[in-house]
Amino acid sequence: MFCGFLYVAFRFWQNEKLYSNAKICNAYIYKVNDGIKSSKIVVKYYFYNNNIRYYGGINSDLDLGVKNKIIHKYLPVLYDSLNPKSNVLLVDINRWKRLDIGFPDSLKWLLKYYP
């Protein structure tokens, strides 16, 4: 139980650090897999910072209908400027709200792929 608490506390601290040192750039979507739940997807991406390639992946609430529409496209990624290995793809409207930035018009086409 105590280990579970430590894990949650660490993840919260890591998430807060990501948002406090946040930078945004474009990430290239190179792979989209079916998720564990049949209606979800796993999105794999990479981006460059100071000529170094960083990889990331997220379990997304986007449904399978978007799978072929985002592969080989560029989408925004949020990364920690002090530790770019800490990053997250910005396809979820709630992540934009957390940044106090409006959801960009250029991504509104994704909204129809959320449940």
C-alpha cells in the first residue's frame, strides 16, 4: 500500500514538473496500434530537440476510426524542457485545458473521434 502511495506521489510530481517546464513542438506519428481495450489506440511518435530524437507513446481515448488519419502526420507534443524524455502528445482536449491554452482549431477535426 505504501509503495502504491509513493508511485502515485512520484507520478504527480513528475506530471507537475512536465507542465511547469513545458515546451511544445511537433511530433511525427510513426505507428498506431490497437489498444488493450478494443475501441482505443496506442500512438507512437518522435520529435527532435537540439538535434536529438526523443520517442514517446500514449494510450489514447481516440477511437479506431482515426488510426489511418493520424499515421505519418505531425501533431503537437508537450515536453519538459529540462528533461525531454518526459513528454506527452497533445491530442486530448483536457491536456490543453491544463495548459490554459484553448484547443487549437487545427486539431478540432480530432474531436469527432472521442467517445
